Amino acid sequence: MNRIEIKQMIWITLFVVMVGCSAKLKEHSKVDQPKYPLEEALVRLSNSFTIEPDSLGFPRCLEPNGEIRGVPSKDWTSGFYPGSLWLAYGVSKDAKYKELAQKWLVFSEKEKWNDRTHDMGFKINCSFGNAYKFDKKDAYKDVIIQSAKTLLTRYNETVGSLRSWDHGSWEFPVIIDNMMNLELLFLATELSGDSIYYEVALQHALTTLKNHFRKDLSSYHVVNYDTITGKVIAKETHQGFSDESSWARGQAWGLYGFTLCYRETGNVLFKKQAEKIAKFIMSNPQMPKDKIPYWDYNAPDIPNAPRDASAAAITASALYELQNYSKDGIAYTTFADAIISSLSSEKYIIEQNSKHPFILNHSTGNMPKNDEVDVPISYADYYYLEALIRKENINNNTKDKL
């Protein structure tokens, strides 16, 4: 065997060894890679099975001292925990989630008569809406329709919007959050055949589109209207840093709300608005590298300001839906993937053996009141689960209205 042949044999041997090592590394990597984030989230949600359903104990947040803050069904957040259980059932088909969710619904059904709040969508659509999606009971359908009827009592034709709050000194306040309650109205028309719910939702969205946004595409939190003329009295904030600042969760509510309005109406104005809001969020110079925003994009103490994982989760879920409708779908999916990657990391996801029902840490509820700052909050978990399910649907090329 000459020198050339010997060199060839050496290279062939090295190649075989390298291929073998590469195959072993791939196999090892496949075995050691962490569980899919959705599985991890469900493990943490299962910790809640130690909590006995209670009419005054809907899990809202985790207090700094480690205690669970429980709230009655009238609280705007009461629908998120049962809603998370229904989402878990829908994706896993594990009856334990369904059975526990049903126990909580017993305590929240009476909210279908509560006309003192605009938060009917949060309370009823997230809970009973998902219940009906995964378990087609007429009783759930009836609750949805009656809740929509009750919500319509807050509509003012002159203003062209649903009234948000009854507290405070505002004449007729409308908050950007109210866009999230429109999905309940669209669903009520679908279930009842009565177009009135659709018509009110459509007009509310158009009014919000006209009056809630600045030239830079960011949103005001509160717009106060004159009920006699329908004109705007003032544009303010209640949970943001200032009237002219961009409260992070408010931007997320707008993105999600206009995306769902496009889905339900096909009105291209709503898709364009959702795309504009997405641009504001994705290109914001104050967005941290991990894509989890500060509680307000104009917070004075950035980069030391508290983050808001809930705003990030809502944004990710909305972007996963918006990518279905837009030419910029790849960019939206990529940004949402980055959010989910961060939220699923050790920095944000709760320790697996924690004895409470929460999944994510580092959300900010109401910074101006120094309430629920940098803690786990139920609605962050709900939209994180929804985002994970939507991502799985994208991966599996499954079209789902979720």
C-alpha cells in the first residue's frame, strides 16, 4: 500500500468515526432535550388540583408572601383560571381538567346577569366560551347568549361604544381592554342567529379604531366620551405611566382585539390596524432583547422597570393568529417564537414543584397602585397556554379558531 492509499484510508476512517459521533450526539440531544413547553405548562397547572373550588377563591395572582389571592366571580379575572383548565382539557383530552373546570363554572354562571361591568368577555368567554368549544352543552350556550344580552345594556348608540367602567369621574369611559370583550358578542350572534351582537361589536371596534390611537400607532388606555354629543372629552390613562405613555398590556389588548375583529368580520381596516400595532410593538426601541416588555414602554426607570409577562403572552398569542392573515406572517411567527422561548425559560416559568396554580412569573397588574407588581397572574397563564396551543397548531398545519 503506497503513501497515497494510506492517506485515503486514514481519511475514510476519520470520516466514519465523525459520522458515528455525530449520530450519537444527535441521538443524545434528542433524549436530553427539555419537554415541549406546553407539556411543562400543563404540569404546573396540575398543581392547582390541591385547591378546592370556592365562590370567593378564583385564583387571581400570587401575593409576594406566597399566598394565592382568591377573588369572587364578579372580579374581571375570574374567568381565566377555569379557562386555562378548559384549554388544558382541549389539548390533552384529560378528563381531570374538564371535571375541575366544571366545578368552578358553578360559581361563575351568575355573572351572566351582572350588568355593572364590561368584563363579560374575560369572565364568560374565557370560561364558558371554551367550555362550549370543547363540550357542546346547551347550558353553556345559554350562558353565553344571556351574558351577551347583559353586555349590550352598556352600549350607547350616540357614542358608538360599550361603556367600560361605572367608577371614577368619567362621563363615559372606554378602555382599550374592552376590545377583548367583543369576541363574546361575535360568538353570541353565531350561536343565536341574532345579528345585534355582531353589529354592536363592529361599531365598538370602529369607534375605538377612530379615537384610541396616536400617530405613532400606540394606544391610549382610556377615552372619555360626551354622551350627549358622542364627542371625545379626554384621552387618558388609568394603569399606564402617564396619559401620553404606552402601557404595554394596553398595546397587547389592541393587537389581539383587532386581530379577532378581522377574523370575525373580514373588514380589512381591522387587519391593517392590527399590523400597525404589531409594528409599534416589534420595532419599539424600548423592547428588551428577550421580547418581554417593561410594564410601560415609557416607564421612567427603564431598564430597571418591572417587566410584564402577561403583555408578552397576549402579544404572542395575537401574533400567532395574525400570521394567518398577513403577508408579514413569517415575521410575526418569528417574534412570537422569541417571546415564547423567553417565557418558557427558567427566568419566567414557575418552578415545576410549586404548590400553586400559576405557570408564569414576572407579570405586572397595576403599577400606579403598586398592586400585583412582578408576580404570577392568572391571565398571563391563560394567554401563554393559548399561544402555545396556537403555535402547536401552526407546527401541525392545523387550522383552529382558537
